[in-house]
Amino acid sequence: MQTVLITGCSSGFGLETARYFLDRDWAVVATMRQPREDVLPPSDRLRVLALDVTDPSSIERAVAEAGPIDVLVNNAGIGWLNALEGTPMAAARELFETNTLGLIAMTQAVLPQMRERRAGVIVNVSSSVTLQSLPLLSVYTASKAAVNAFTESLALELAQFDVLARLVLPGRGPDTSFGDNARARMTDGFPDAYADLVQRVFAGWQEAGPVTHSSDVAEAVWRAATDPSCPMRLPAGADAVAAAEAR
């Protein structure tokens, strides 16, 4: 039986991905900052572990408890929506600590066992905002673009050990808690000088259009984890696919 460790499983893409792998008879290590046993169906193939990807000791404990890992899914991340002038440097650092450096730290912790076994897959969940320039997302996009560059270079390093690295790029997921989490960090709102732009951006989001569902991301992660012939970058969701095709 193969084992997948997934970060950020308390809700949204990570939670649905954990369900998806459980339904396909994998052993699942579902990690989250504050473990909740009630968000996933009971299973003898499921372990829920505490993990804060910004805390080295937390990473060390979780990887040790998890045991052998065949697939690592780096899904944990936080959102941010604001103009650069409305983004405190503390918020920028928090984004990179979680979205980029936390992902790198998890990968670094798991890689030795995969290299020694000469088998394994790293799946990094990035974002389709890296495929198109969008306003009010400059710092968030930067944190995810760094993940793309990291993963593509890492894949070249790991090819000699038969370990794969892949990217999944979801689109906008209104059925996730991303928006609520981003708003919770915005204590000072948007700068007044950007009021018109903010209004246009929010109005555009109200228009009907393709979006990404959590199931789209789970399916893309599954393909990245189990299909060695799949491409390096996998857009997930109708809007992400459209952005990739337009690019």
C-alpha cells in the first residue's frame, strides 16, 4: 500500500485531495496546523497529524511520525489580496514563509528517504495566477511563481534518482476558504488611491465564468502522483485550463 502525505488538509483543496486518495485505497497522512479528526471519514488507512510548515521542529516530528512516504503533496498555503502599497512587509514575509519556504522545507525533509529508495513523487500545489498577470495579487503571485521555478529546477536535480517533481496550478476556488483567510489578514483594508481598481476587480469576480472546484484539484494531484507521463505543469479547473491555453 502506498502512502501520501498531504499538507493543509483542514479544508478546501487539501481536504478533498485526502478524500480522493482514501477512496482509492491509499494510506493517507493528512496534516494540518490544528488536527481535526472529524473532517475526514474514519479509516484504518488515515492518520491526522499536526503540522506547521513554518516550524522546523513541527516538520521533523510529522515526517518522523509519518514513516515512509511515497508521495508528498505540498498544498498548505495562505492567501493575500491587496495592492503592493497596502501590503505590510510582515504580511509579505508571512506569505513567503508559508507558501514558498514552508514548501521547500517540507520537500527537503522528505527527499532523503525518496532518494535512497530511488522512488517518490513531489507534487507542489501552486496557482494559475502565475499564468496571467492580475491586479491586487502581486505579492501572492510572487510567492507562487517562486514555487514554480523551484519545482522545475528541483525536477532536474532529482531525475538521476528516479524521483519526480510536478506542479498543479488551480484556478479560483470560490468554494474554498481562501478568500475568507485572505480577508482575515487584511486589518487595514485597501489604500484609498486604489479604490476604483478594487471596485473593478470585485465587480469582475461577480460575473459568471469558469472556476475551479476542489475535485478538479484532487484529480490533478492524483494524476501528477500516479502518471509518470503527465506534464510538469497541470492546470486544475476550467479557468486554469483556459489561462494555460491562452498563455
